Amino acid sequence: MPEISGFEFEYVMNPDVGGDTPEAFSAAKARQVHRFHRDIPGYTETPLAGLISLSSAWGVGGVFVKDESQRFGLNAFKALGGSYAVARLLCEKLDWDIAKTGFNRLRDPEVFAKIGRVTLTTATDGNHGRGIAWAAATLGQQAVIFMPKNPAPARVEAIRAHGARVEVTDLNYDDAVRLACQTAEREGWEVVQDTAWEGYTKVPTWIMQGYLTMVHEAVERLDAYGIRPTHVFLQAGVGAMAGAVAGYLADRFGERAPTIVVVEPTNAACLYASMAAGDGKPHAVTGELKTIMAGLACGEPNPIGWDVLKATAQCFVRCGDFVAADGIRILANPIVGDPAVEAGESGSVGVGLLHLLANMPAFVDLKTELGLTSRSVVLCFNTEGATDPVNYRDIAWFGKYPSKII
């Protein structure tokens, strides 16, 4: 696995891209999920920021950032998966067809008459838990949210603001997931977790399907401009979002699918480790998983997402926190003519990576391997805004986690 000298940066190429991807993440499924989300009060399509001046300065054909910081007023994309999964769970209990059940119907008194009040639980670094808490509150249900140690106070309060009970633990993310599951089994709660394991795949698949609205909106908007993405950079924690997006792109574009690059923090790069192992199996990484990219601080891959990514992603990268910090600063301070984008630590790393590839001589070999040229159109996903406002300010204003330009 090549390491680029002078940077905290390693990558591995996928020698076996190709094969079928699950119908669960098809373009047809995305259209169905999108119809569901459009029924939710407050739905609006999130912006696709075209960074025309930036793309010219960096020598590529186009840079587009899907800005999920404005999704449902929750500052992150996670509510897409949480709302769809909670709705599917309630429909299953009610014996209703989700395709014929709008979100608003799930707020009818007959729901509570039939199934009572359901308690939903999950573990989260912030955004997923807020999405579940919001969905529960909107539908008149209850939520108990477990968080790993040392969460940003703003993320804790954002979840509590929706009426959820928050349990802050002394555990890392993966152990907090196990605690949530053990507590749910004891209390009779419903687990709505955004990762999967043996015997628990249905709900995570629903969550991943919920994320399809995000990529469907972006691709439809590009299509309206007559543009096809050639490269898509996908940040990953467990790989649920990345797997769903990659599956959609493979189904929608077939042989003309874009080159997919998966990027993770150095200390929590479980998908990188899985590809580097070379045996086709998911592999966990352990330890504290310390990174500013809190939403990506996950040590155990989602096997559903991994199965899609090992068939669709050309490159897996692990990199230092400075890459995300550079992305924050670049997006917050645009070249004249481009819009500013408020990107949190987990939403900015794709643009930070593109900066290295486009501008740093040390990365020219990887840039060539990826086929990144003056005709390339790059799509990134800003999956969150400034969910930790204090850290965001320290990075954007005061240069915390300085760039490692050499």
C-alpha cells in the first residue's frame, strides 16, 4: 500500500472492480425513497454547489458539492436514513405498505391505537442519533440515544432538543453500539442502527436506502445541466452512506459509472484495512479511533456497504485530520464567484482530498492512476455542517490542524 512521503496518507487500489450490485440500492429504489421523503413536512431539495472558479483554478472540468448541511434544518444528511427506516419499522408493525403510506399518515391516532408508543434506540457520534430523535419526535414516538465518550456538547444538546434521552458513555463507537443493543433487548426497545452485523441487516438496509435520496437529487440535477460525474469522492465511517451511493451510481450509469474514491480517517480506516487485506472480507480496526471526523470514527465495517464498495470503488484512502481541516477552510473561503459552503469535519474531507490530488506534486502518480484530468467532473458530498461550532471556528478562523503542504 503506497504511502505518500511527507503526508499522513496511504491508499490502496482495488484490483477487482466489477460485478453485480444489490437491487436494494438501484435507481428505481431511489425514486421510490425520494417520493417518500418528499411527503415529509419541511422537505426541500438541498443545494448542489457548483464550484466553477475552483475547478478552473485546480485544473479539472468541474467540482460539485451536494450540501446536506441544510437537510430538514438538521445540519446533516442522516435524517434521510433515519426517517425512512423508522417509517419502514412502523409500517411493518402496522402491516402497511411503505410504498402506499405517506410519512404524515404515520402520525395518525390509529397508529398509536394499534401499536402504542415505540421506543427507538441507537448509538451515534451525533448526526444519526439526531436524525432518529427527530424522526421519533415528529412521529410521536420515543428515543434513547447512546453516544461514545467525549462527544461535542453541541451534538449532545442537538439530540436532546428533540426530546430524546441521551446516554453519554465511556466507550468507543463500536462498543456503544453493543451497549445500545444489549439495553434494547433488555427493555424491549427497537434498535435503529446504521451499521449491520450477522442477524441484523434489515434495518441497516432501510437506512442505506434512505440515503439514496441525496445521491438521486444530485445526479438528477447534474443531468438537468447535461453533466455526468466522472469521479465521486465518498467519505466513510462504517460505509453505509458510501455503499448506498456507490450502488446507485453503478446501477444508474453501468459501464460509464464514475471512478469512486473512498476516504477515511487514519485511525478509523476499517474499509481501507478491508481492501488492503486482499481477501474480500470486512476487517475491523480497534483502539480509540481518535479523529476530528467524529462521524467517521468507526472501527467495524457495515458488511452490506463493504460488499457494494469492494465491487464498485477503485481506490481506498486513509488520511490525517489536516485533510478534513483543509476542506473546511477551502469551502468556507471560496474563490470569487463560487458559493461558500459550511462543511463540518466529516463533510469536508472529500474536497480536502481533491486539493491534494489537484495541487500537490507528491500526489501526481495517484492522480494519474485515478484518471483525474482537465475534463474530469468531481462530485463530493458535504454530509454535515458545523455540528461542533467551537471546533469549526477554531479550524476555519484560527488554523487548527494546519495544512501539511510541502
